[in-house]
Amino acid sequence: MFNKINKWLEATLNLGADDASEQHTAQLAAAILLIEVSRADFEISHDEQQIISTVLAKQFSLSAIEADKVLEYALQEHEEYTSSHPFIQLINEEMEIDAKRELLRGLWEVAYADGVLDKYEEYHIRKIADWLYLSHADFVRIKHQVLDKRDQAD
């Protein structure tokens, strides 16, 4: 699975074989998890896709075009995978705790993209947070930070 992803990274993002590292594969793993949350309510909106792209760009220092390409590929590949566990494992191996917290923030931003938190979105985020070994305190704190930011923007 990850060999296929690395080949795509080499071809699409013009990364050399040495550059198509686990860090770049972590970008796709994060995108897959963000898509999981966006599809928890059985649809993915344009706003959710924009937020996913923005989260990817910010978290991995990608250009908007690169983030869109990663998202596009992840959307195509998402249907192929029956389990999130390989992606969770890769993120746990490659990301530090602060990066995982930023990913959690992105998950909450995707969940609130349409202004409504679906119970399935929250359920998925809770599972992902547990699998990433993030504390319940992180789960709640980051959720409220995202909500506060949304309230200030409105």
C-alpha cells in the first residue's frame, strides 16, 4: 500500500525516491483520516474539502497546489482501504505529540466545516484521538479551541 503511495508522490509531486519518505506518506495518512471524519455524516462538502486542503498545507508546509493534489489522491484512494489502522500506525511512528495535536485540531475543523457537529463525526474524532494516544484533556481542549475560534469568526 505505501509503495503505491510513494510512487504516486514521486510522479505527482516531483519528489525523488529519497524524498518520498515516511514523512510524505504521513501527509496522505493524515488526509485519509481527515476524509474519514468528513465522510462520517455520509457526505463530503466542498467546504470540508477546502478545510482538509488548508489543514494539510499548514501541517506539512505544502503549497496550496500540493495540498490539493494530496487531497485529490487521498479521495481516490480512500475507497480502497478497509481500515484506518495502517495510517494510524504510520502517524504514530512519524509524528511527534504536537503534530498529532495539530492533526486533531484539523479533524475538529473539518467536523465543524458545515457549522454542525454530527454525532458520527465526534465519534470518529474520539476514536482517532485514542488511537493517536492523545489524552481526553487534549480531545476536549482542542475541541473548545476550535469552537471558540469559530465563534470569534462569526
